[in-house]
Amino acid sequence: RTRDWIRKHAPDAVELAEQGGGEVIFSVLAPHTRISPHCASTNLRWTAHLGLLTPQDAKIRIADSLHQWHEGKVLVFDDSFEHEVSTGNEMRAVLLLRFFHPNLQSTRERSLAIQKALEWKQVEDS
């Protein structure tokens, strides 16, 4: 039932995941977790976090801005900007969705963007 709900309400995220360019996952981090600064190699996709368990001391830095999650609210960002996470004293949980950059409207544009990103990844990995 969860899969059907996600397919209905986030079809772009599902399409991107099926093409190998993203994911739809529950991201659960233990207390006192820190994810070091990182960024995506391309901006063909954006990321959304739907807050599920959102302690006040859990934070995400995106570029030069510090943000917090809120239960039932969505935080959307371009993950090609450097970002990092710290959870504080409690567990943090979000539904993480990656979806196509809003400027990639047509199926052709999306396919070309994924093809290019996969080519870049192969070059980076070699």
C-alpha cells in the first residue's frame, strides 16, 4: 500500500528511481549521527524530505543556510549544493524522495539528463 501511495502522489520520484537516477526511501538516523558535507554531481534531480520524526536539535545545512525538519512538512532542496546533517539527541526520520529538476519537463529532456549523469558517473568511477 505504501508503494501505491508513493506512486500516486510522487510519480516523478518513482520515475527517476526506476531510471536509476534517484530513490524513494525512509531515512532514519540514530541519535548523535553526523553526515559529513557532500553534494550530488549534477542538479538533474532535487531532494524532498517529508518530516516524520523531527527532534528540535536535528539540523541540515544546505549551502550557507541552516534548516530544521518539521513533522508533516516537506523540505525541498537542490542536492547539488553542499549539505550536511546532524541529528542531536534523538532519532530523526524522513521520507526522502528524489525527483526531476523542475526545468526538466519532457520525457526526452529527462532521459538525456539521466544518460549524461550516468556517463559522468562512469568517468568519475574510472
